[in-house]
Amino acid sequence: MTLAKPTFPTPDHDHGRCTADALAHAEAVCEQRAQKFTPIRRQVLGALLSSHRPLGAYEVIDELAKSMPRPAPITVYRALDFLMANGLVHRIESRNAYLACAAHDHDATSAVAFLICERCGLVGEIPSGSFARELNAAARASGFAPKLSVVEIAGVCTHCQKTS
């Protein structure tokens, strides 16, 4: 399988362009779904886009506090809930943290597979459609009604392997 875009950003990638593209994608998704992309939702997504690492809710608050009055946790959690419901942010359960979804086109019930680098903390997202279909079919065959499939795979990214 060949991926259209790299799973992990290269160390020298244009992060400004990466962030701008993700924000433009979020705007388009919200407009298409007749959802409001409010300033706080934009700022929370922007905080998550500040790196390609997952951030906990309080780390998001700390990031936002660098450029605005410190928001209340409930405000950030509500924004995160909205962003997750619209497939713009994912929750990394093993880290109790959130990750911006850089421009994949899926909703909150889509199957997601994450590659989590144990050295640098970067997280990549890979297609998991065929695997998820088989897993969901097996779950349904047992009488279970699956909603969301998330697979987290820990390991070492290409960039960290090269620097070892």
C-alpha cells in the first residue's frame, strides 16, 4: 500500500502551510455541515495544530493562554467535543490527549489507526478501512453493534529510526 501523503511530517516540512491547510479544511467541513466554526473552536484547533503531537486538554489551555486570557476548562472541553464530533480532532485514549486531524475526510464514527512514536511523541494517522470493515463485521457477527474503531500502534517513526 502506498500512501498519498506522508504519515509523519518530515522535520523540514512547511508547518505554516500545514496549519493553514488544516484550518481551511476545518472551515470547509463546518460550512458544508452548516456548523459554526467559532473563534474558540478555531483557537483550540490551532493549539492542537501547533505541533504534530497529542495534547491534553490542560496543555491546550496552556497553549491558548500564551496568546489570550486563559480559557475555562469547560470551554475547551466543549470545543474539543465539537471538533471530535466533526472529525477534525481525535482522542488518543492511551495518552488521554487530543490530536488534530490534518485533513482527512471522515466523521467521528470512522475507523482510525494511529502510529505513535515512542521516542519523539509524533502521531501519524493511516487508512484503516479494510481492517476496520473486517473487525466491525466480526463484532456484528457476535451480536455487537460497533460505533467507533480506534487502533493505536506504538513504535518508532522513520525519522527517529534514522537518527538512532
